[in-house]
Amino acid sequence: MRSSGDGTAAGGPYPLHSSAPDPGAEAVGYRGPTACAAAGITYRQLDYWARTGLVEPSVRPAYGSGTQRLYSFRDVVVLKIVKRFLDTGVALQNIRAAVQHLRARGFQDLDRMTLMSDGATVHECSSPDEVVSLLQGGQGVFGIAVGVVWRDVEAALSQLHGERIDTGETLIGNNPADELARRRRDRAV
């Protein structure tokens, strides 16, 4: 995928490898503060990106004052990707095109994808050969390995609270060092 400076995206038919996310993971959502902590962003950034449509919560949007957005695991991965692009100086307009491209792909099989950028354009690479080809052409300056971001977010969210989408029950993070959380889980079973 390439995104040009005018905010449009053009993608190539890159086959992505199969990744098998936890099917129960989509039954859990994350409130704004949890999503911020896992992605390394401020609540102000999260709110702005949701209001402008850059990364909207796919589980539950805010319907007005007092309602809470609920983000899926994949939403949090995208938030972290956006943060990394911003930290490296990619223009928000180009990031927006990259996010739109990821949404169009359905966020499936991202574990082996690398997003490369020279600051002006964003390219999708799904194999080491594509990364090398891009670098040899002088187009890529830095890359974001989506699989690494995926695992970082998994690790962060395992320490934080989630919410069951169907019941609204708060789920305590899966931190093996947290004895109290382990006892609560054991008692609930």
C-alpha cells in the first residue's frame, strides 16, 4: 500500500500469512484509559482521533456525554501504529490513508506485515523480499513490524482491565504476579 501526500491510498495485492487471533479476544473491549495506556498515547489524542474518524472504536462509540467508548484489541493495535508513525514524523494525512487501507483489508493477518515509510508515503510489505526491494529502491527509511506491535499490545493489555462486551463485566488483567487477580479468577470458575 502506498499513500500519497494527497491522502489517497493505492494498494497492491500482497498476500498476507495466516494469523490465528484468540477467538474469545473479540468478546472483550477496552475503555479509553486502558486503550491509552496500552498504546502509549494521551486521552486527548484518543479523543481527537475518535472525533476526527482516524481511529474510531469498533465495539462501542460514545453516544454523548457520559457514555464510554469501547475499543477492540485491533483498534488498540492501530492506535499504537498511529502513535509510532507520529513519533517518526509521518504526516497525519498519510497516517489516515494508511489506517483506511488497513480497515479496507479488514485487519486480518497482520502479524507478518511491515509498514515502511520515508515520511511522505507509507508502503505495506508482507515479506522480507518486499522490504528489501523497497529499501533498495531508496523509498523506505523506517518500518513498523505490525506483529511486534501486536505482541506489545497483547502484553500491555494482559496487565490492564478489559470489559466483556456481552455483560459489561470488568475483566482483570492476566498478570501472573497479581495473586489477588488470580484468586478472583479461580473463584469465578
